[in-house]
Amino acid sequence: MALDEHLPDGPSRRALLRTAGAGIAAGSSLLLAGCGGAAKPRRKLVAGSDPVAVRDEDIAVLNEVLDLENEAIASYEAGIQLLSGHGRAAAAQFLGQELAHATKLESTIRAAGAKPHPPRSSYPLGNPSDEAAVLRQLSTTEASLVNAYLLAIPKLTPGWLRAVAAGILANESQHVSVLRMLRGRPPVPGAFVTAAE
Amino acid sequence: MTDPRTTRRELVRRGAATTAAVTLAAAVPSLLEPVSALAKPVDDATVLASLLRVEQVMVFAYERALEVGVGVGVGVEVGVLSASAQPVLSSFAGQERAHVRALSASLRSLAGTVPAPPTTVAAFESELRHLRVRRSPATLRTERQHLRFLIGLETLIARHYRYAIARLSAEKQLLIAAEIMANEAQHATLLRELVTPGNFRRAVPSGFVAGMT
């Protein structure tokens, strides 16, 4: 059994599989079946004989991290214009990855029959005026994301959903490391990525 | 009328997905064939024991790379690690040991038995074969080969943690596993940065750390 078979396909995953020529998507047996009634589980994502219920509480958690992902996207979109060289290259790469996270979260929420929070029309990003200020702000944003995912993972009910969140948490932690490096700080200061990042 | 913000978001999304796919295929080492030791429903102690076994392999791998790389060992590979790589590997070895200590404590708290770590090269290679690592560390000669081997192991362990997080049930164990998985992903990024400095597409190739090979 491969865990990946349990993961709902978002655009980025489909693109990955298509480009790799893996053709795994064709063999995936992810089925969507409504469970009906007013019970808490809103929808069952069923892979093979392993039913996994996504609950209202899971949707709330996913929407909380989606809100932060959308804020991070706004931060990168605003900040990238003030960056140059390695900072700009990293920010461009990370912006694409934050967009992929938001897309994955949105598609997962929709697949469970719920509505993803839309991005806000504006965010209070302050007025960073130079590269150092932008990198500092992006570091703060990434730290918030790390904290949110660390809080989210134990709350999520389905194991496959925790695995998706862990994969994103790990990526946000990589962003933290690179941003620390760009700011002249030790990139991996501790053996455990904690909320204090 | 098209919303320019939406158009930009969609364009970046498509670009990001394509870039990630191409970069991932090019950057991920092919020396490893990951195996799921956790495919069936298991209790938390079993999951932690499995993770601990892989972490013990990581400790040995880093220590061996340092031993060979800074000239403590005997052979043609002596002294292959550069001044920039050696302190990074030394730091990561210490962090892997911290993971072992944390997982051991968690496992003991669940009345589990801590597995014996590999203490010889033969035992290390046996563990690698168990993990379906195809390349023997004995064939590593250059710093680049050592770094790519370690990147492969970090990729492998990320996959194990992802499986584990899907299967663990207790909040405390889930949090420890998540904190360590994130740290291992940082290791992979810094090791890739040592191989190709300044190339962030390679250092952070995908928005989803899945331990894919």
C-alpha cells in the first residue's frame, strides 16, 4: 500500500505525475462518497478498503492554515519587488510553492464538500523599505506558517491529511532555513523545528 | 473582464508546478528505493521503533562520512570533505543523535524496546540493504558522492516520517515526528546547497516534502 494513493490530486500533484510520466493517476482508486445525514463526518474519501473521514473540525483547521498561506502569498508578491539576486530567486521559488500549498488545501477542502476561505482583498504587511526588512518580514511569515502546521497536524483526523500537512510543514521549514541563510544566520540551528522558529 | 490578480496567481501556479516537476526529476538521487516498513496498521511504539532504526542509520551515516571525510579513517578517501562541508555534517550528526535520544525517550515512555544501533560498517550496510538502499557507502569517493548519498538518506527518512505521521495517534508523538521531519527536510536543503551553491530550485525543489525518489 502506498500512502500516496490516499492523497487527493491537486493540480501540482497531477502536473508532477504527468511530467514524470508515471501514469499513477490512472490507477488511483480514490473514490468520493457522501456519508449523508447531520453527523460530523462530512464526506468519506475512500481508498480501497481504508475509509478516512474528513470532519468539520478538519475543514476548520485546513481553512486556518489556508488563511495564513494566502497571507504568505501576499507577502511574497509584495516583497519580491524589493529583492535582488539570491533573495529574489529564492522568493520567486517560494512564492510558487506557497501557491501550490494554497491550491492543494483548496482542492482538499472542496473534495471534502466544503468551501475554502478566499484570499482577503488586502493584508497588513507594513512598509518594508529594503531587502533586509523584506527578508525579516518573510521570515516572520514563514515562522507563523511553521507554527500553524505544527498546531494543525495533531488535530487532523485522517492520517493521509496529516501526511499532506507534514509535507507542507517540512517545505515551510526549508524556506525558514534559506531565509535564515540569506539573513546571515545559522540555517539549521536546532534538531527540532519548533513553533519558536 | 479577467481579474489580473487571478491571472497572475494561475500563471505562477502553473509555472511552479512545472518547475517543481522538472527539478524534482533532475535533482532527486536515484540511489535509493524507499520501502514502507509501516504499511499496515500499527501502534505508536512500533512506528517509533521503526523511525528510531532509520535515525540510527542516519547517525552512523553522518559519523562515517565525517570519519572518512576528515581523515580519521584509512584509505584513498581520506580528507575528502571541504572546510565548508565538514562543520555542516558535524552539526547534522549532532542533530541526528538528538533525534535518536528523543525517539528513544518516547519509545521507552510507551514501554517499547529501543533497537540496538549499528556499530560496525557491516551492520550499517545490512541496515541500508534492509532499507533497500542500492548504493554501498564503500563506493563513495568524493565529497559530492558523500553529500549526494546523505541527500538520498535524508530523502528516504522524510518518506518514513510521512508514513509515520499518517499512522501515529498520540499528539505528543505526532508533534515530535513532525518537528524531526521538518528538521530532516532542512538538512536535505543545506546538503543540496553544498552540492550546488545558490541554486534554490535544487535546494528546495518541491512545495511538498514527500520523500519521493
